[in-house]
Amino acid sequence: MTPDLLNFKKGWMSILDEPGEWKKHWFVLTDSSLKYYRDSTAEEADELDGEIDLRSCTDVTEYAVQRNYGFQIHTKDAVYTLSAMTSGIRRNWIEALRKTVRPTSAPDVTKLSDCNKENTLHGYSTQKGSLKAGEQRGGSEVIGRGSLRKADGQRQSLDYVELSPLTQGPPQRARTPARTLDRPAKQEELERDLAQRSEERRKWFEATDSRPPETAGGEGPRRGLGAPLTEDQQSRLSEEIEKKWQELEKLPLRENRRVPLTALLNQSRGERRGPPGDSHEALEKEVQSLRAQLEAWRLQGEVPQGAPRSQEDSHIPPGYISQEACERSLAAMESSHQQVMEELQRHHERELQRLQQEKEWLLAEETAATASAIEAMKKAYQEELSRELSKTRSLQQGPDGLRKQHQSDVAALKRELQVLSEQYSQKCLEIGALTRQAEEREHTLRRCQQEGQELLRHNQELHARLSEEIDRLRGFIASQGTGDGCGRGSERSSCELEVLLRVKENELQYLKKEVQCLRDELQMLQKDKRFTSGKYQDVYVELNHIKTRSEREIEQLKEHLRLAMAALQEKESLRNSLAE
């Protein structure tokens, strides 16, 4: 499916993305979607940034946005917000999108009856048909008919021209392959119709050839312009007619279609809607050719005024039109041509008015923007001028004003120096307090370490003594034996030893726990020491920075003070010189 070139548009626009930001893209409108790329080079490389499916589009409406001129595309899935640079560009995009969403379609004339075809083709004049093919076929039929009339010009003059049947060429049949399967009955009917028409024409020509040269009452005046035909001429004419009929019978069977000239003219407008000059020249050439053919037919078929034509008109076969009908068709064609030219002129004037309005609108926009820019520049210039004037007034006040200004500056610098001195003193006090805290914690840590070492040494001594007593008790129990001679005293001593052993073990567990607590406390104190030392280093570094900055500011203040004093001295000397 090839896209409709009339619904094809490209240009720069901005689209509102999901985070609510405007992104500028190169948009391309096709027959079923609106694609957007980074730029035209990305379009050539087919690097697509996004696509809006227009097959599910329901409406395209204008939408007020803060940036440029916005409009929205409403689809079944989402709503897309876009903005164009100008209102004219937005209007063109909206019209193109609406034409793409709701295209104008004309009915298919091949599916209508003969009567409906005339009305349909007359109503839908913009449909692109086979006018050129029809003109070529009509021209060939006119030429063929003219040759027959030249051959028969010595016997009688015919004042009609064959404009029907107009056959539909092979492209029409190629466009409708799906309908060829259900045409057998229609094809047979066309064959019968063509055979009947051929038979009628043959009888008509035979009746014309068999007429006496001067016996028919109505034919004498018509042949008054030429001499009667001889037998050789009649035989040659009969052979030529027979040859033409053989060529006609060899032609392939096609469906006959009778289309009025007005319908063909209206149908040709769609093809001629190009540049006004080209369509005008083509129509003028066509009118001139038709006039020449009509003049030739009038010269060949001219008869005296008041001559009877009823017999000849009665012999006009179906599918032919008379000279009067041809003249009426020509007049209708000229009037239609005039209407087309007037319509093109009106369209051209409307386009010029629209372009002029858009130009005036853009010029007004640029004028407003320029005026706003000039106003902003004027305001900035006024502010700068007021500042310079204030400086000039302060200088014009004399030495007293300068002295007051310098005194105020010196006072402000002194106040700032005093504040910095107070901050420096406060920092020094904080550092002293932190230093004392660190020393106290370090002293506590050393004391705890000493206590821990003493407890550990005492624990080791108790453990050694307990081990000695346990060994001694075991040796004593082993040396005593288990005989009957062991009295109650030995049992009591063994019980006492067991109790003593349990007591010693409990003391040992308590000492171990105490040692563990001391170790934990020692580790905690070591951590505090490291933290205190780190904080001390940080405070010391910060104090050094404050000290250097304070010294630098003091030097700057001294320099400012020196300059101020020098300026005051210079002003005093200047005042003295002026006073003298």
C-alpha cells in the first residue's frame, strides 16, 4: 500500500514527553502514522525516535501551551501534545492530520449502473479517471468515422459523430481482478449486445448503400453538393466498409460504457488541477481541436436551410449523437472551462490573502518582540545611568563626604576585625578545653592500664598458689590411703579441702571475669584516646586555618587603613592648598 502523496508533510515541531519537557524533532506525516526523528539526516538513515499511530486517532484539536502554538492528537491509547512555531504552521498540520484521519473518498463508478454512472461522475468531478485514454479512443473513432464519411462524401453527408461506445482499457480490467470470476453471465450479455449493435449497423450501412442516388425525396438536397457515385466508387467503398467491419470484429470484447461529455470534463478537472497556466493551455488546445473537428463536420455535412432531416435522424443508430448534441457538449465544455478558470482564480486570490495575513501576523510578532527587547535595553541603560549618577553625586560632595565614607568603611572593618578576634579567642578556648580533656583521658587510661597489669599479676600469683595447694592436697590424699584406719578426722579434712577447692575455683572465675572487664575497659579507653587525638588534630588544623585567614584579613585591613589614611592626608593637603 503506497502512501497518499497529498497527505505527505514534513517539518520541525516540539513534542511534550512524559517528564513534561519539550523536545524538538523532525516530524514526517504518512498515510497511517506520524513519525518523528532527531533531524532530516536521521530520517534518511531511518533512525526513528518515535511514532504516533493515526489509525486509532479520534480527533485533532488546538491546545493552549506556554511555548509556541500547541495542538493535541487524541487516540484510543493516549493523548499527544505538540507545538508548532506559528499558528499558520499549526493550522496546516491540523488540516493535514484531519485529512489523514478522515480521508475524502469518491464512490466506485464501475460498480454502478449506467444511469447512476452519469450522476456519480457529474457529482464527483474531482475523481481521477481515464480521460486521456477516453480522448485517444474517442479521437481514433472520430478519425475512423471521418474516413468513412470522406469515402461516402460523394453520395451523402452525415451530420453526426460517434462518441460511444467508449471502451474501458486493459488497466481498468487489471485493477479489478477480483471481480472477473463472477462475470460469465455479464460477459455473455455484452457479447449479445455487441452482436446486436453490429447487426444493426450492418443493416443500416446496407440500407444506405442500396438507396438510389436521386430517387429518395429527402436525400436529394443532401447530395446536392456532390456528383453521384460510379459503380467503381461504390465497389471500393463497399470493400473499404467490409474491411473496416472485419477489423472491428477482430477487436477484443470490452464492456461498453457511455459517459457524458460533461462528466468527462468534470472528471478531467482532477487531473488538470496543476498550475493554472498548464491547465489553461491544455483546455484551450482541446477546445480548438474540437472546434476544428466540428467545423470540418459542418463543412462535410452542410445542407440548405429548411432541408428535412427527419429521415436521417431516424437512421441514427444507438450509441451516436447528432451535431446539435455535439455543439451543446462543446458549449458545456467551454462553460465548464470558464468555471474552472474562475475557481482557480478565486483559489489563488484566497491563497494570496491568507499569505498576506500570515505575513502581517509574523511582522506584528517580530515588531512586538523587537519593542520588548528595546524596552528591556532601555531599562538596563536607565539603571546603569542612575548608578553612575549616584557615584558622580558622591564624588561631587567634596572631601567631607569622602572622609565620612572612609570613616564608615574603617569602622566596618574594625567591627569585622573585632568579630574575627572574638571568634579566634573562642576557638582557642575550645582547643584548650579539648586539650585538657585529652590529657585527663590519657591519664585515666594510663592508670587503668597500671591497675589492669596489677590485677593480672595478682591473678597469676593466686593461680600459682591455687595450683600448689591442689597438688599438695592431691599428694596428701594419695599418701593417706583408703583403709579402715582412716578416721573421721581425715574425712573431715577431705571435705574441708573440697570446700576450699571450690572456693578457690570461684575466686579464680571471679578474677578472670574482672580481668576481662578490665581488658574491655582498656580497649574502650584506647578507642577514646584515638578519637580524642583525631579530634584534636582536626581542631588544630582548623585553628591553624583560622589563624592564617585572620592574619591575612588583618593584613588586608591594615592595608585598607593605610590607604584610607593616605587618602585622608592627601585630601587634607588638597584642602589646605585650596584654602591658601
